Amino acid sequence: MPSRQTRSKDQARPSPEQDWLLLDQQLCFALYASSLAMTKRYKPLLAPLGLTYPQYLVMLALWECDGASVSTLGQRLQLDSGTLTPLLKRLESNGLIQRRRSSEDERRVEIFLQPEGRSLKRRAKPIPAQLACASACSLQELSELTQRLHRLRSELQASDTGR
């Protein structure tokens, strides 16, 4: 027979149906709140570079693929052109990138790093380690979490297209 203490713990525990409706049980809220905290933590790390977090994401993508088209950047960053265009204009006015029409297809705009944009990468190198320190995670743990989240996103997107 369970002890009185065990029964009271069991009685205090919500049923599985109720568990899933608690805010702290919601994966979406955990991701949302973590994203807010992450963005807030990046702010002082990016300030010396003169970048906002969305601008940093654009620069990361361009450091991987200089000369990418606006549409490719939008797909890579999952941003629509209405969000991406003002970011690109600001980065261009800061002398970090240059937008050019493609010589092959004038409808396509390609984004190229300017020398200052390229050199910014060197200054950004310490940021991942600083973030790992702030998160009390190793770079390996952050990498594993990142890969798991990529898989989660892929599965969610695949289930959305399967309707």
C-alpha cells in the first residue's frame, strides 16, 4: 500500500492531459522565451560590431556565401523580402555590403561583401564562445542542440506540407 506521502504527491501531480496544457510544458513557449533571451544576450556582443541580431544573421549567411542573391538569402534566413530589404539597405549604407544586379539576369539582385564586411568576420569570431559561456553550455552541447532544433524545424515543415 502506498504511503500517505506518496499518495499526496500523486494527487498533487496533474493528469497527463492537464500537464500538456501547462505553459511550462509547451515546447513552443520554451523556444519563444529562449529565443528572446538569446537575442537579448547577443545585443551587447554585437554592439561593438555595430550590428543588430538580424543584421548579424545576414552577415553570417554572406560570410558563408558571398554574392548570394536576395532570394537565396531570404530562403536561407527564412525572411521575406519586406523584412530582408531594409536590413540589406542598412548594411549597405554602413559600408558592409554592396547590392548589384546580376549580369546574367537583371531581375536578380546579388549581395557582395565589402572589405569592411569581410573584416568584420574576424571580429565576430569570439561571439560563439562568449555565447557558450553565457549559456553554461560547451560548444559541443550547443552544436548538438542546434542540430536537434534543425531536425525539429525540418519535421515541422515537412508535416505542414503533407496536408
